[in-house]
Amino acid sequence: MADLHFELVTPERLIRSEEVRMVVVPGTEGDFGVLAGHAPYMSTLRNGEIAIYRDSGEPERIPVEGGFAEVSEKGLTILAEKADITA
């Protein structure tokens, strides 16, 4: 069930804005997964991959460098210094 609003933003542009099932984020204190209804949370990012899970199939993986992630009642927003959408 896709019910988490997810946005991935870089200084250049909005990369993704969609409803997904879950996102796994490379936080500086370790990877963490976000589902709908997650408690408010904020973390800085380490270089790694965001894994975006939709209703079925393998996750989409997007390499990111630096930035931070914020979970709020509106969903998950990742503000990345760089994101490689060609990977």
C-alpha cells in the first residue's frame, strides 16, 4: 500500500515527489526505514543509497551525497547535496 509522501530535492531541482510504501535512508547514525505514520525525526545523511520501495518489485536505488532527511506528519523530505538519478 503506497501511502508515504516522499520528496527528494537537490539544490538544482525537485527529483521525486510521489507516494511510496517505504524509503530506507542512509543516516549518519545508520540506515533507517520510514513508513507512513513514522514519528517526527530528523537526520543528517552520509554518502550512500536511498532505497525507494513501491507496492511491488525491487526497490529503486538512488545514490546521494550529504544533506539531511526530515520526517514530519506530511511525509519524508530528503534534501541532498547531490543525487545521481542516472545510476
